Amino acid sequence: MNYLVPTVQSYSLTAEHEITPGTAVSLGYVGSRGTHLDRARNINQPLPVDGYNFDPRLNSGCPSALDVPYADLRPSIRRRRPCLLLITRYRGRLSAVCRGGLPFETAYTWSKTSTDASSFGQLPQNSCDLKAERGLASFDRPQMLIFNWVYELPFFKGQNWLWSY
């Protein structure tokens, strides 16, 4: 099997509008898609039996060691199996400069991160059916609200000696 090089595509679209002098609002969409990302997979998992797409004897106490594809091989972890990562974000931002030069910004982000492997070492429940693994990532952060501002200390106002080379 040829090794497929992991790739990530990122794309974005942002619209920005100045409401009043010193106040702007922006709306944006950001997306990322990762393909052929490395993941772990047990290549010696028991084969599906009796019409199930998994071994129904798992966690039942019945030995299933005789139903593995390679009887002389212990459970074997293969590290090169492509996985998929999708990140979608919508972002709204309001930035303004108040009297006295105090700039502030408020941003709200709604996002969704889905994948079929949240981490490199995570093994699928069924290595024969990797499509069943797709769902929200363990690191998904669906909503974020951020406030920030910058305050210039009065005794540094107009001074550039701190940043001179």
C-alpha cells in the first residue's frame, strides 16, 4: 500500500464594514479539512461474524482469539491509516476605539469540529468499519465569546524608548 501524504486545506471568507469612524463590524467563515491524516488501527481485530459488522462476543468473556485474521500474531497496531478532520467556524467581531484611545474588541465564534479519530493513538471500536467512527471531536469547542482591550499606561504614553533597538 502506498503511503498517502497528510494534507490540510484551509479557507476563509470575511466581510468587514465600518459603522462609524473608529467602530467596525466583521462577519467571517473559516474552514479546514484534513485528509490522509495518520491514525492507529488494529489490523488483527476479530473478523465480523453472523451478519454483525463487529464481533458480538467482545466483552462477553468468550474467547475470540481463534477468529482473528492472523492467529499467530498478537493484536497489531498499524499507524498509517488515513483519517478525516473537518473544522467549520463562523465568527462575528465588533471592534471600536473609545474616547481617550481605549481600543476594545468583542468576538463570538460558533464552530463544529468532526473527525473519525480525535487523537493519534485512539483506536477505532471496529477497524473493519471506520466510517462508523465519525462524530464530534473530543477537542470540539462549539461556542466562544471573547472580550479584549488595550490600555496604555499613562507614564508610557508617547514614549518609544522601551521599543527602540
